[in-house]
Amino acid sequence: MNSSFVQKIYEQVVAIKHNRKLEEHYMLFEELLAKRETRGIQKGIQKGRQEERVLISELIKKICDDNRSEDIQKLFADNTFFETMLGKYQIK
């Protein structure tokens, strides 16, 4: 065999190994991005729940201050009423 043929085979083997290494790095990169996205979503959900608790607490306090404690149960049974009360007490 001539050396140019062997050289071409060698170059192709190196290219294939390089492509596999790139593929491996890309797959790891995709995995890291997916984990980061999942953590971001979880943090967003946690923050939303925390904000919701504050909002609900503030609304309940204002309803109690107005001596309308009977309306508290209605808040959780009727979403339209809940939204109306948020507007009434200017809670955002």
C-alpha cells in the first residue's frame, strides 16, 4: 500500500473520532441546558407560589379588617369573586 492511501485512512479515522467527540460534547451541553431549564422552571414555580401566598394573606387580612370574614370561604370557591375582591382592595 502506498503512504498516501494510509494517510487518507488515518485522516478519516481522526475526523470520525473528532466528530464523535464533538457529538459527545454537544450531548453533554444539551443535558446541561435541560437541567438549567428545569431548575429555572422550578424556581419560577416556587416564586409564584410564594407571591400567591403573600397575595392571599394580604387579601384575607383586608377582608377581616372589613368584618367580612364570611367571604373568605367564597374566595376559594369562586375564582371570579376572588378576582373581584383583588380589584376591590387593589391588590396586585
